[in-house]
Amino acid sequence: MLADSQPRLRVAICGGGVGGLTLAFQLSKVPDVHVDVYEAASRFAEIGAGIAIPQRPRRLFAEMGLEQDVVALAGNPPATKGVRQDVGPDLQFWSADSGELEHVYDKASTGGVLTVHRAEFHALLLSCLPAHTRTHASKRLVSYVPPVSLDTPITLKFDDGSEATCDVLVGADGIKSTVRVRMLEDLAAREDREGVAQKALLEAVPPRYSGMTSYRTVIPREKLERAAPEHPYLGENKVVVVCTREAPSMLMIRPFKMFICFPISKGKLINVSVSVMDFSTEGTLHPEPWASPGDAAQLNAFFDGWAAEARHIISCMEGCDIKRWVVNVVRPLPTFADGRVVLLGDAAHAMTPYLGAGAGQAVEDAYILAILFSHSHTTVPTMPSILRRYSEVRLPVTTDLAATSAELGRIYSMQIRLSREEFGRRVQELFDRLEREDPVEEAQRLIAELDESSGTKKSDTG
Ligand SMILES: Cc1cc2nc3c(=O)[nH]c(=O)nc-3n(C[C@H](O)[C@H](O)[C@H](O)COP(=O)(O)OP(=O)(O)OC[C@H]3O[C@@H](n4cnc5c(N)ncnc54)[C@H](O)[C@@H]3O)c2cc1C
């Protein structure tokens, strides 16, 4: 079917980040689904710094036909073709507590973790969109009007005064999601009377401070090679985490710290993220801005007394464009969907970055939604039940991974004190949760359900 003929579904994706573009890419393969992507920024782009892609989203990239492109971007491309089957270390933990680096544990996983530059990864997704997927920049959604009946459209309202309509609205608009705010307020308004359920819905609307503030930048590998040719990071070219504990004399605030560095841009750049944790204000509303310029001099002061290997990396951050991020999270929501409106990615479940799962989970949401929208049985009238099913499947997985990530944060910051053996065992157990279910199998189960409920043969599905 041609893109301009009568579609089975008109999908509006609000937000052109990793999650929104993954959904747009997958749906671009379905001829009778029309897609519009509305992005608030004046151009579709990502800011710098790296993201880690574990095996779970990598399996999805393989299904989407993008795995080779993503591997080609990685800072740590696998050495051999068969590496996906191998179990090996991909994350080294070192303690810098004593002023000397001490190796603590090597986390292992099947196939390892790919580490990529966010902007390069985002540009890859954007470049894969065909011309018939319409993308609209400078379109900040400010509100939407839900449909008045089963088959009337949803009206979208943008900050430039313009409007558009769609059959399904996907809120892929990140942690500050406008769609989440409206959706939860609508659900709360429909609660019979003010009570526990209504309070829970309204409390889930604003993001909450996670207790973590991160300073992120990228440094050229050459810079570290010149400053410290013997640095252990240079030998390994793997992900390195260094944790330490603040001197107990600062007992009133107990600000814990860690930093992580990993290779991106085919190994030419090192992504560095230095984090300071203070859980005393966790769960509160943090004033904006959440992103601001970072200061290398301030970092030097934070890391006074650390092992030389850690300070070498901090000194290489001088002169680089450092961003300070106040990391917020979205509390577990009661649902990701209401009628024909649905949330994905950070809009639904922004989590702490300790597990490196946020972007992968946005990709997974998008993959599952695309599978559901692609099925010929999925139409405007069946959409509310389809989206309820999506929510039933995705909510428990993402809630569990968010809790797993939060526990890792408490272990890294040494708020949970563990012996060296316990540390290794628990960290490995928590990372292994990422591999517990196979999202491709999950998607296949959903297709089988839809086939059964509609009497559709497998060969009829897109
Ligand atoms: C410090 C830090 C480190 C991280 N490290 C990792 C990591 O190593 N691995 C990992 O997997 N994840 C990591 N994450 C998480 C990851 O960045 C997010 O989970 C991921 O970007 C979510 O993608 P998304 O598409 O849902 O949202 P976003 O990437 O936030 O995209 C949302 C898009 O919506 C647009 N938008 C917003 N409001 C509107 C509106 N009203 N109308 C239209 N458009 C709108 C925005 O401009 C943006 O383009 C990290 C996060 C942080 C803060």
C-alpha cells in the first residue's frame, strides 16, 4: 500500500529521541501504518557522551537489521564473529578507597556490552528513516485532546499554536513528558473520589531526584595516552568503574562518589562520567535546571585523595565540555497506557543509569509496540486493549530493572556495605537480571496471542 493511501493506523510519536526513532524506524516497514514524529528541538539531534548497550537490546538490533551498524559504531567492537556466544568480563570494578587502585571484581556477561557515542547512535537511527516517515522539528507538544468516541481522532496541540490529529499518540518525550502529565491527570480525574489511587497517580507525575548528580564528558584517548601512558584503562579498552567513599570526617552529608569511563567512537574517545551520590534528598522534587555546564576545578576538589589513576582521568577532563546532570527518575506508574495514548522510554520509566539499561529499555518498548501495531488485527477500535496488553508486559520488566539499578547505586556508593566476595556475587546477580527474559521471545508470544484472538494465520501478520 502506498504511504498516502488510507492507512489502518495513524501514529503520532511525540519525541525524536532513541525510543521515538526506534519505533518510527520499525513502523516505517509497515505500509498501512502512517507515522509522524514530532520533536520539540529545532533539529533532531542528541547531545554527546556515551551509552552502554548490553546483550538484551543488541538482540533487538539484530532483529531490526541494525546490529552490524551499531557494532560498527562501538568503541569496543567484538574481536571475532562468534563473540556473542562467549561469556567474558566486560566491566571491571576497582576500589580507590585507600588512595591506591585495588581490583575488586570483573563482571561478566554473554557477548559483552557495546559502548557507543549517543549522538552517533541517534544519527544512525535518523539516517535509517525512509522519506515516507514524516519528521517535524520545532513541534513541542503542549497538550492533547483525547478522542470523544471509539473512532474519532486525538487532537495534538503544539506550542506554535498549530494542531494535528492522529489515531494513536505515543509519548516518547523523555523524562519531562507532557504526555505523561496529561495522561495521569486524566486518569486521576476519572477516579470516583479523592483517595489513595488518585493520590498515587498524581504523585507519579513529576520526576524525583535520584540522589545522583553526574558530570559527563568525552576525552580523546590520545590525551590520556600522553598524560599517563601506563594507565590501566588504556591496556584494557573495557568499561572501568572506580568507586570510593568520602572521608568519614564529612559525616554530616556522606556524599559518595564513583566514576565510570568507557570507550566510544571506535575507541578514539573515552566517555567519562563522574557521579556524586547524596541519598538524603532522594525522592524530592529537585529545582531546575537539571543539566548545566560542569566545572573541572570543582571535580578536582571532589577527587582530592583518590588514586593517581583516577586523578589522571579527571585532569584530562580539563578543557573538555563538561555537562552536569541532576539525575531524576520517574516513580513506577500504575499504567503506561490510557485509551489510545501510550508512553515509552524515559517518559514511562526514567531510571538511574547504574545498570546502563535506560536506552535499551526505550528500544525494547519501541520494538514491542511496533510488533503490536504491525499486526493486521490491530485497528483503531482494538487499540485500547492492545495498549493495555503492552502495559501489562512492559511495566513489570521496567519496574524491576529500575529497582535493580537503584540497588546497584547503593552498592556502588557503598551505602550498602558488602565484603569483596559479596560485592562481586551481588553485582553479577543484579546485572544477570538484564538477561532474564528474552524480549524477542516475549514479542513472539504477543504475536501468537494476537493471532489467536483474531484467528489470523502467522503468514498474515506484518
Ligand atoms: C547521566 C545519564 C547517563 C546515562 N547512561 C546510560 C547508559 O549508559 N546506558 C543506557 O542505556 N542509558 C543511559 N541513560 C539513560 C538514557 O539516556 C535514556 O534512558 C534514553 O535516552 C531514553 O530515551 P527516550 O527516547 O525515552 O528519551 P529521550 O532520549 O530523553 O528523548 C526524548 C525526546 O523527546 C523530545 N521532547 C521532549 N518533550 C517534548 C515535547 N513536549 N514535544 C515534542 N518532543 C519533546 C526531546 O527533545 C527528546 O528528543 C543515561 C541517562 C543519564 C541522565
